[in-house]
Amino acid sequence: MRHDNTTDQTPPSAELQLAGLIAKLEPKNQKLIKSMRRVLRKRLPTVNELVYDYTKSLVISYSPNERGSDGIVAMSADANGVRLFFTHGVSLPDPHGILLGDGRQTRYIRIEASKVLLRPEVESLLTAAISKVTIPLTRSGRGELIIKSSKQRTKSRSVKPKRPNINGG
């Protein structure tokens, strides 16, 4: 007798949820994300993988805790391809000038194949990024896969313009 999953109360495992999210990407990005995960998992085995499913992108952050803002790196896949973001990219040594972006903190590189992660200049960026972590990395064990968000992004909050103070203060 077949088991009917539609009546189960248990949500699908994080790996199954992530597999479903990856399946929504273009085929070439699916393969790339999977191979990048293998490389990053090998390089950062004890950190958590935090998954964020946004309307137009899938982001997987590698963090020593459950906060993406404390992450070391994050990969992002969208219609424009796959990128590897370095959380503290601004302060990383980049003698080869491969980091892109102009944010206040984060920089990224475009990834065409997971073997890019093994290039010496990228490996040195990863090593430097790990050295910037302020939260000690666990020395043993395996980090968790945590689905942080799988809801559609809502409309951005608009900032209300400040009204002038007519009382002179």
C-alpha cells in the first residue's frame, strides 16, 4: 500500500525543501548551485547553510549561527546568473581585483562553474573571509541546513517623507 504524503503533518525535510527551490532555477544554475554547495560544504563543514527564497532569487548563506548577517559568504542565483557574495568584502585583500560591487560592506564574484571556487585568488578570498568572522567557528560536527524564508517577498516598505516641523524645532 502506498503512503499518502498529503495527509502527513510533518513538513518536508530541509533538504527536500531546498531541492524544490533549486528545481525552480534554470537547469544550468541548478547544476551550478548543487556543485557550489558541495565545494562550500567541504570548505566550511561546521557552519550553517541558511536558505532564503525570494521572489526573484535563491540565496544560501554560510553562517556560524542562524543569522545571515553573520555569514561568511552567500551564493545567490537569479535570472542574471550565480554570484558568490563575501559579507565583509570591502575589507578583504583583493590584489587581483576580482571582487565586484559598490555596497558599503558586501562584494561578490560571478560564478560560471564551481571550479572557480578552487582558483587560488578565490581560495585566498575565502580564507580571508573566514578570518574576518567574529563568532568562533565550531571545530567539529556538521552545520545545519535551515530554511529561513520560503515566502514570497512582499512589496517593499516605503519610507514616509519627514514632515517639516512648523514649530521651529
